[in-house]
Amino acid sequence: MADPFELSVTEAAAAIRAHDLSPVELVQSLLSRIEALEPTLVAWATLVPEQALAAAREAERHAGPESPVHGVPFGAKDIFDTAGIRTAAGSKLWADRVPEKDAASVALLKGSGAVLLGKTHTTEFADGDPAPSLNPWGAEHTPGGSSTGSGVAVAARMVPFALGSQTVGSVLRPAAYNGVVGLKPTFGRISRLGVAPLADSFDHVGVLTRTVADAAAVLDVLAGHDAADPDSAEEPVDAYSAAIGKGGPPRIGLLRTWFADESDAETRLKMEDVAQELARAGAEVHEADPGIDFGEAYAHHRVMMETETAATHAALFPGNEHLYGPKLTDYIRRGQAHAATAYVAAAAFRRTMQRLARAAFERVDVLLMPTASGPAPRDLTSTGDTRFQSAWSYTGFPSITVPIGLASNGLPLGMQLAAAPFEEAKLLRVAHWAEQALGVRLSPPV
Amino acid sequence: MADPFELSVTEAAAAIRAHDLSPVELVQSLLSRIEALEPTLVAWATLVPEQALAAAREAERHAGPESPVHGVPFGAKDIFDTAGIRTAAGSKLWADRVPEKDAASVALLKGSGAVLLGKTHTTEFADGDPAPSLNPWGAEHTPGGSSTGSGVAVAARMVPFALGSQTVGSVLRPAAYNGVVGLKPTFGRISRLGVAPLADSFDHVGVLTRTVADAAAVLDVLAGHDAADPDSAEEPVDAYSAAIGKGGPPRIGLLRTWFADESDAETRLKMEDVAQELARAGAEVHEADPGIDFGEAYAHHRVMMETETAATHAALFPGNEHLYGPKLTDYIRRGQAHAATAYVAAAAFRRTMQRLARAAFERVDVLLMPTASGPAPRDLTSTGDTRFQSAWSYTGFPSITVPIGLASNGLPLGMQLAAAPFEEAKLLRVAHWAEQALGVRLSPPV
């Protein structure tokens, strides 16, 4: 058997279920791995080894055959409240903040036997001011953000999965830059209770894993209605893991117009290769054109997102400006300056775009496009270009990134798939099918 | 039998169904009534007597036993599109505008055998600049607005029912000032397709009638999902007429805090009398306090409403300022000046208020409050105080006004009832019960 720290969620859960692996051994293996790598990668804001070992011992005593994550350790982005554990959201303002209750998603995972290993670094309040983590594929390249530590920790085999959040591109971009899988389900699919808000209309809880099947396993635990979250969706959940490996080759719509001028030539060529390879594997691949101006959509998304960020920080920002980073400050100031009519126009554009995108999904199962403009840029002052992931946060449709290989500079590239609202089962099924067809699984040189 | 023009919707429909009344006779009776009163009341923007007589002859030939409005004439506020008939929305800009298609609601009524008699006067684009109509109870008092002509025409027995619309208080206020019933169903319950928009989040189609049973009969025709209206609700409809007269005495929550400082002493006393009379008739009457600051709610509603009005007129207003009235101009200018963060705060307040109001309706069937600050003010420069009707437009909950008698100055007073979303059947049942318990039916001295 591989070193325990190498195991995916489903592999670890299966080994624990079969009594081939103890949750305590698994935590110890991961803690050793973290001890070795954390000084260079800085993925964790807070580690709770004693609590994790205690939870692992508890999981060892009480097997949970029904849970796909029983005994499996996870990290939570440091904007997720954790009872008794500092939750600082990457902010000087919250440096000493210790919540009393777990975020709903953290509580669901713990209740299913998953073991909280610690809190992963986030950009300041999940906005644009970078976290201290470094990309395991190249320390001079951004690891992306805002779920920075979650991407780094999962890629570097410090933990099999981690919670993240996405308001523009904060799950899919760090996942792609670190060579892992990142899933952002439909708006409202996972409760946001106890997660620090950035922009109410767009904040999504997501998960970072190393395989699509793992993302499905974690979603099986997290998806569902939460009456305590006013934006929680009431749509019935599906059996996500059960959808993995089912059905035939999918119908895929290739989005060639997806910020084509902003992506690098290698990425554009790679997407064509991927589309051809998926077609050879049996997929029905068409060029798709939903008739949406994605550049205009991004501009509208920014207006709403900056406004809501300013509204979120309306009580906290005045008098505390010196404790805010330059990018979040800029976001708040822009948000304060927008006219209400611009916000209303952006909301109207969003409804139109949702209708157009929904119509596109009547002809294909998923849309396919690059997750980012290229591999992680050589720039530690920014977390990368948010445009490529923004449309599905703006519309609230589910999206996922899956590794497709390495760029010529040795850094990972990802493909992004999106589906119609609440079609996560279909999205995960197709993403798994494509992942198997491409046969790519990346491991960073650490 | 009474003069046909005196018949309510249900009375007229029953007489037509029994072949005791011809739809042609009914139209002729109403046209004579209009001929006599229109010079003093000015309720109609456009009359279509020839088309109405042709439709009545058609209705006479093809009986529609299933329709509660077969052969019954109606008026449509002049913001509802009518195929081939000028629809000017009270605006100089649209003075010569002739739509090609009927609004969805007009088409539904025509398809059910109702007979369009003409278009009723509206304030300019359903905002605050008064229409030329006069109150049949006193020409120096405003007839209210924006569904001004609909209120006047129904009160003066020129037509048994009319379509109106409400964004703040534009159905219930003119209904109360003219002594008739006005129903504004839940947001999205009636299609808005083909109705000139004012503020997208708050525009509702409503109906003005002389009895609660009539409002139920018309709602039976109008309620339902319309895939062509993006804000149309998908909730199943109820059988509204069938609910009339059913069930026992209701549970009523009396809202004494409803702008108490802005209502006149006579109105406040009258509401206490009404509450006592309903209790004597068997209702369970409690004082209700949903913990909502209605004044603050109104301020937020204004921010959103003014902003959306500015957005609605963003393309039309520039260069056409001289064709706009002073109140709509002021609304647009205020809307242009609001900050996006204020809009977002108002939307958040609205969600909180919807939760609080929903909780209040777990303890009572309806909330009871005055429809207006008092009888129609002696002021023709304004259509009255919109605050009293605003909360249910802001939240989108259904509301209705029912006449409760005359003030000491001889002008009508109304009570307002509100219910939880999509509980129109309950609202109409209770309103009918209260209408019967009070035994008030008003007819103006014209």
C-alpha cells in the first residue's frame, strides 16, 4: 500500500472501512508530511494535531459504514468558523477571533466522522490580498486564491481534501494552479452558515480534492437544505458518488470564445487537444456559443461583487482602514462608489445570462473551457486572473476544474466544466468520465 | 332586477349564464352610464364601444359556462398593452403608441369571454404625477393612484371590474379612496408580460372590484405561471372563488403600530371598531407585532423603487426630460443618485422583513391594518400617502382592501388585510367573511 498521506478520500475511507488503515495512522502520516513540507509551503493558518488525533481515535472506535468520509482528515479554509479554534480569515482584524460554533459545513463533516486537521490559509477575507502559502510546483508562481492553503495542502498531500469558497474564482483557480480538482456547486447547494461573507449573492462553499470521485464523496455529505441559511436551496439532493462511473460518453459543448484573447496560446492549443481526446474516447463534442458576452458579464459581476463587499464591510471598515490590505481596500472603495442603477443593470444582465446559459445546457451535458488563462503566473503580488472562473459564480451554476497536464514550464493546467443548476450529479459524472479518458493525475515535485 | 350597470362581476356572470341578461345589453347599459358620468369623472383614457359591442355579441353566441367572467366587461389601466388600441401609460412620450399584442392578463380575460370596454386613466407611467380622473365621492379629493381611472370607473358603476397595478400602493389606495375592493396578489402570481414596467422587483398586477367574491372570480382567470415572464411564480394556483364562504371565523392580527402617527384619529378609532365588530362576529382578534420597523422598511423600499424606476427609464429619459412630469422626474433623479450599497442594504432589509412577516403569519390567518392614513385627502396635486400600502408591495405578500364605511366628511374608508405568500385563497376567504360581517357596500353619490 502507498504511504497513507498519498491516499485519496475514497481510498482512505475504503481502507478504514476494511480495517486496513487506522484513522490515527492516517492522521500521523499526514502530520509527518505536514511537518516536513509546511516550513516551505506555509499552507496552514492553524493546525490542531491533538484534536485531530483525539477525533481519529474516536473514529477508530465508532466505525461509520454509511459515511464516505469516516475517519478521513480535512482542512477548512480559515473563513469557516471552527468551534474553539481561531478563525482569522487572513485578517488582522480577526487575529484573535475564536468562534463558539462550527460552520454548518464543518459540523456536517465532523458529524460524518471526518477529522478536522486544521485551518488553511486564505487571502484577506477571501478577497485579493495574497495569503503567505507557496505553490508546490514553483515557489515563484502564485498558488492562486482565495482558497490558497486548501489548494496547496491538497496538492502537496498534506490532507486528502479541504473546504474552500468561491465568490469569483476562489475554488477553481487555486485548484487548477496547484494541479488538483476543485468543485463549486450550485449557489445555495451547500450551507454558508458560519462562513465569513464576502459578497452575499455570489459566495459559494466548495471543495478541493485530488479526484473527481472524492469531490462527489464530500458533496454527498455537504449538499442539502439548511433552514438557518436564508440563501440555502430547497431543491432535493442527488446521490453524487453513485453517479460516478455511470452512463455513457457525454455531450460536451466547447466554449472557444471564453476570453480567448486573454488566454495563452499553449492553453488554447491544449484545450483543442483535450476536446479531440475526449471525442476520440466517445464524447459528442460541439463548439458551443450561448450568445453571452462574457467580458460584459464579468464587468457586471464586478459591480455587484464590489458593492456587496462594501456592504459586507460597511460596519467594520470605517475606522479600521489601516488594518485592511490594499486590494480589499480598493474593492470596498470601488463598491462604495457604484451607483445603485449600475447594480440593478448588472442584476438584470445576470438574469438574462442565466436564461441564455440554461438554454445552452439543453443541447449539451456540460460546457468545456479553460479554468485559467494559463498556468499559475510568476507573480506573488496577485492570485491570478479571476475572469476565467467568474461566469459560473455570477450565474450560480455548478462548475469544476480537473487537471489536464503540465504546461511547457512544468506547471499544471486545468479544464473547467460547467453544468445547469443543481445538475451536480451530471457534472461530476462527466468530469469523472473525462478524468478517466485523459488519465492525468498530477503530483507536485515536493 | 337592478340596472345592469349596477351588477357585480358574479351577479352579471350569473345572469348571463342563466340567459337573464345579454352581454350586449350589459355593455349598452355601461356605455350609457359612462356617457352620463365620464364628462365629470374622466375615468377613461380610451373607450372602445364598437369593439366591446362586437365582443359582447360574440360572447352572446358562444356561452362559456366554465368561465366566471364570460360576457362581463372590464377596463384595463392604460399601462396594459391592448392589441390595436392606444396604450399611452399617461405619458406624452407614448401618446401615439399602439401595441400589436395584448398584455398576458388582458389576453387571459378576453380568452375567458370577458369584454374589454376601454383603457382607464393612469398616473404617468404608474408613478406619482396625477391622472385627470376625479373622485366620485368629492371632486376636490384625490381619487388616488396610480390605478386612478380603474378605481373611479369601478366605484361609479361604469364597469364591474378593472385591471390595475401596484408598485407601492397603486391598487389598494385608489380602491380605498373610491370605496371599492382592491386586490394585489403575491409577487409573480399574475403575469406582467405586456405591462409597462415601473420597478421590476415590486410591480404587481392587481384587480379592482366592488366585492371580494368578484376579486376571487377575476383571480381565478388571471392567476398562473407564465414562462414568458421571468418573474412569474411557479407555485400552483388555488380555486379562489371556491374558497369564498368556506371555513369558520378567522384568526386576525391587528397591527396597531402601522404608521399610527401618520393616520388620523378617526381612522384609528374606526379600526378599533372594526376589530371589535369582527371579534363579536366570532373572529379571534389579537394585537400583532411582527417586530418590523415599517418606517425603516418604507425608506428602504423607496431606495430600491426609485433606483429601479431610474433603471427602467435609463434609455428613455435622457433627451426627453421635457416630456416627463415633475414627480416622475424627481423619482428618476433620486434613483440615479442612490449608492449601490444603499440598494444592497435595502434588499437585505427586505429579506429580513420577509422572514419576520412570514413568522407573524404562523400565528394568524391575516394581518389587519388601515389601507390609508384616512379618507382621500383634499389635494389634487398628489395621489395620497403611499406608506400605508407599501409593506406588502416591498415584501411581495398578498394584500386586499375592503370598504368599512364612510368618514365624517362622507368619504370612504378601507381596511387592509395581508396574508402569507401565495395564500390568496385564505386572504380572500377571510376578506369575504369580514365583508359579510361588516355588511358595508358603498355607492358614491353620482
